[in-house]
Amino acid sequence: AYLGNDAVVINRMTQEMKTTLASEKSFEFTWNGSQYLPTPQSTILAHIINGKWGTGYESPDGFDWEFDQMPSPAVNSSSVQAIADAYIAACVDRSSAFRHDSLLMPFGKDFRFRHAEYQFGNFSLLMKFVNEHPERYQHMFNRTVSLRYSTMHEYF
């Protein structure tokens, strides 16, 4: 748009508006910023980062391995399947507010990654399990599932 951005991620709006947009599968929409500028200059893709899935720009509940007061259980060979299943269930639930197959899931939160190796180590094990068992999630959720780290630029 006019300032050189193609997209914006937002969170702050009324819960009523989030509920309405989620029911319409409109958590991504074209935001027309100004009636006084030509459309290409005042239009930007807006992505709503949360709704019922959290309180801000953070990992879904249960997937933050650095939260000091209550860290999520570590991912290991005996827990990876249950944790991966729960994560994909959270992704499928969140995807209900969008009209397309790709999903931007936040990872971490403000003041996280002081121990990045722990955060990334746990999530990498979860991601490896999911990507090595696509048939499991096809059967469980009737959809093709794969996970990867990405940047905002790659997503948009």
C-alpha cells in the first residue's frame, strides 16, 4: 500500500468483531484504508492473529516451552505423538477462521527465546513427527498437514 507494506498482522479489535469475522472465515481480508487515495495505494491485506486461540501474539496454550510460571511439557520420544496431535488439533481449530489451506501460527511470545535452543528443540521434534506421519493427520482430520518454520514475508 501507500507506505510500502503489502500486509499487516493485527490483534486489537473487539471480541464481537473477531467473532463475526471468524464465523465468516474472514480472519484475512483486504483493508481499504482511505477513501481519498486510489485503491492500490490504500489497500492492504490484514491478517488477524488470534481470536479464541489465545490472548495475543503467542504460541497456542500448551506449546510454550519457556513460560517461566508453567512451561509446557517437554517433547520426547514418549510424548511427541500426543503433543503433536494436540498441536495439529489446535491448528485445525484455528484454520476454521480462514478460507485457505496455509495457516500462520504464532511461535513464542514477547521476551521468549532467551533459551531458544529449548523452544526450537521441542518444536523441531514436534514438527519432525508431524511431517513424518502425514497419513496420520489425513486420517484424523481429513486434510494434508505439514509444518515448517517461516517468516512473515514468506507467508504473505
